Amino acid sequence: MKIEPNDEAGGGRTGTLQNISVAEINRILGFTPNVEDDPDKVVNSWGFKADGIPCGIWDYKGSHKAGQFSTDGPEVVFKTLFGDKYSNR
């Protein structure tokens, strides 16, 4: 799967990453958070394309402290990249 940074993190939550750190997400994607988001609600936000499909990952109101991040994009992308750390809930 080809991962490329994109300047948008996504429009709406389609799933969740759990028990994962910012460092681990950086390692899997190959880059650090790259999208400026609402600073009152989001600390870390990644926008990327997976085989040309726009996707996003972000924390919400401190969720990164508990190892939880929201995702936007197809389940197959997140299952392939993050395995059992992804849930479509």
C-alpha cells in the first residue's frame, strides 16, 4: 500500500485506533502529524492518501493521552496498516 501525506485529515470519524502512540503512528505512516487542526480540540492530526484514497487520523480533546485516535477512511486501509489496533466503532 502506497502512503503519501495529504493536507486534509478527514471529514468525519469512521473508526478508532486504540492502544497506540503518536510515535507508533508516525512510524507506520512514515511521517509526523502534518495537518493543522482546531487547536482547542486536536493536538495531533495526520492527513494521507493510501493508494490514492484520502484518509485521516487525529486525536480529540486529549484522547492521545489514553492512546486513542479517530480515523476517517476505508476499514481495509486501517486494518492493513494498524491491524487489531483499529476498530470501526
